[in-house]
Amino acid sequence: MKRVFLIVLDSFGIGAAPDSESFGDFGVNTIGSCSKSEYFELPNLRDMGLFRIDGVSIDSRIDRGNTHTAAIARLREKSAGKDTTIGHWEIAGIVSDTPLPTYPDGFPDEVLDEFKKRTGRGVICNRPYSGTVVINEYGDEHVRTGDLIVYTSADSVFQIAAHEEVVPPEKLYEYCRIAREILTGRHGVGRVIARPFAGSGNGNYTRTSNRHDFSLLPSKNTMLDVIKNAGKDVIAVGKIFDIFAGQGITEHIYTGGNPEGIERTLEYLDKAFEGLCFVNLVDYDMLYGHRRDVDGYAKALSYFDSKLPEITAKLKDDDILILTADHGCDPAYTRTTDHTREYVPMIMYGKGVEPVNFGTKDGFTFVAKNVCGFLGVDTAGLDV
């Protein structure tokens, strides 16, 4: 029974892509920025070969290692984007030639008028905003009026923030489903995101763990569909279920952050199944990348590295572990607080995996090619 454990270290870029400047990103390097932190300690990823991947630029004080125990590659994104949805879809075998719509000037009246009509609530903000800032600048008005805080970012997202005592999470999810129904066609954003928050007011609001994403359906079948159609399991851990709108998934579990995601992965390593366990560890992006917290990002990477021996010890002879990312989010980049267009790593480890260096590959789809090849499923219809 062959199993693949595919873990996405959300936003863990390894240096600017050749076209990064056309995406507004100049000299970005997520791993390079993190490597300057005193908390950056990745001995296990080093031994697997992370620092020996093409073009990886890190602080000179760090030992790169002389050999590697895993197969390694640097992957260049082919899709027209640098967001979570398009990045994960490409990992799963879809190249998106057309970028998902973004709204740097806010959403048009035709969207908001229908949204207000169907929810029965007003809308405030309607601008690109930091999620931690917007709730403190608009939170008091929201609590007083009941109007929903709608905002976006450089990504293709429609985000709705609401205080949990004003709009309970389940009601907020209902509003998000309404938005998802409205946002189709030319307004088909990648994700509608529920952003519940709590707090006593006067700038003392904080987001809760009850975030929920409502994603656009993938434009065609992904590797998840072909694995499921082959009669194998596709287990989603973290926000994977939301990113793929449940398509091609046989079992899923949500997590409250990286530590829980790692623990759920360890539990699945002890379970009997055949197929794919697809994991997203979101904290690098959500808690540290967007908030430009270099030390926090480095600590989170180091924590994952410290858990790697426990993960690899549970791998069976016919298992492989693949580590990759969906885009960058350089925590030291101050031009914006958005994702950054970067190469991402691919590290593939297992008892039957030869520790080769594949160099640089065009397309995150190289992951799908290897997953499907290992599981023996047909890749017809995938962009691999």
C-alpha cells in the first residue's frame, strides 16, 4: 500500500522568480530573510538537501552540508499568479494561464449591491487592507451598526470580518456562501474568506481561529481527482479541503495551526490507507509572512525541522514524503505585505527515493507528476 505525504510549507519561497519584478517584487527571498534570524536552525532540512537546491541564497554563517539524503529540485511557477489557490492548483497539476481577478480599488457596486440585498446587512471598508489592522480601524463601527467589514488584498480574495458576538461564525459562513454564489464568472475570485474576530473594542480586537475559506472550484480535474478515481484515498489536512472546494477529497480534517497540522500528520502516518495525505501548514504565511515577522517565521521553520525526525521515523518502506510550497511571502520585504513571486523547493524523501538533484524545473506540476507516478495513476488531463 503506497502512501504519499505531501506537506506544503505555505509561502516558503526560496528566492525571486525570473519574472518577480513584473509582479511587483524586487529582490525577494523568503528563505534568505529567515536565515538571518538567530532562530533559524534547520539541521534536518539541511541534511535532506534544502540548502543545496539550485540558487538557494542564505546567510553565510550557515553550513549548507556536503551531501543530501533526499531528491531535491527548485520549481518555477508557470501560472499567472502568486496566490494560495493558483499555487496549490499548480502543485496538483493545473497551470492557470489567466490570473484570478483582483480588486485594488475595492469591489464594484454590482457585487456589493447584490451582497447587501441578500444578506440584509450594510458593508464598510471595501478596500485592500491588512487583516489585523482593518478590524481595529473598523471594528467599533461594525459592532455599533452590524455592517460587515469587507476587504481584499493583492490576492484574489473577498474577505468578510465580523465580531463573533455580533455575527456568530455560522452566520458569517452563511454570508460567505452567499458571496461565493455571487462571485463567479469575471468576478470569480479565488477565495471568499470568513474572518471572525473578538475583543472589547477601542482597538483591542483580535482574530479568532474560526477562519474558513470558500474557494472557487478548480477549472478542471487535478491529481486529487485522478487519485480518487483510481480508488485510492485523498486525505486533506488543514485548509486543503477549502482550497480545492472539497473536489477530489475522500477525507478531511481542519487544523488550528502548524503544531496541530503536524500532529494530525503524525496520526495519519500511523493509519492504514493507500494514496495521498495532502497537508497545508499555514502559519508561515498567515502569522509571519504577511505580518513581516522574520523571527516568528524562522521559529516556525525551526519547529517543523525539529519534528522531521519524528515524521520520517514513521514512514513505511513504501511511503514517500514530499515537502514544497505554493508561493513566497518574504517576511523582510517592506514594499508590501503581500505574497512574493518566488521559486519554491521540492524535497522528496523515502527509503526507495534516490537522492538526486533535479536542478530547476518549470512548473509546480513537477510535484503532481511525481505523486501520480509513485502511486501508479494516470496523469492524462493534467498539465504535467
